[in-house]
Amino acid sequence: MPISRVGEIAYQPASPAGGTRLQANPPVCNRCWHEITPQNFGRASVVGQAPSPGRFEFIECTACTVVHARDPERTLFWVQHQHGARPPVPFG
């Protein structure tokens, strides 16, 4: 479930070595909370500082941003969310 019981976007735990916390599936826009699909994916970025409070994925839909991701960022995003993979490098 992407929205927690307390009304917050749910995230997967970071790896023990640290890193970026990805949103739980299905991902939602951090601004409007609409579910992200291949058709409305705007962009993803990494915000926050390591180690505390931590780095996490910030996702925006096409309605909430004028900046739209291109490949390979789009492909990497969907690979991570389809397979629960950890990002090899932070989003840009």
C-alpha cells in the first residue's frame, strides 16, 4: 500500500549499508498522491541527506512537474519498481 495508515507515503526500508529508500509499490506522486503509471510518470529524484534523516525517492507525475524524465532514467525507475531492485546510482 503506497499510503500508510497515518496518511504518509510508504517507503521500503533502506539497505543495511544505507542508500536511497524507494517508495512502496505502487509508487505515487509525492505532490498529489496519484498513482504513477508509465503514462503519467514525470520524474524521480533523490532528496534528503545521508545518514539522517536519510535519502528517499521523490516522484512527480506529469501534472505536477514540467520536467519529464527520459531514458535511461525512465527505464531504471520502472525496473526498480517492478522488481524491488536497489538503485545502483542516485537519480539525477
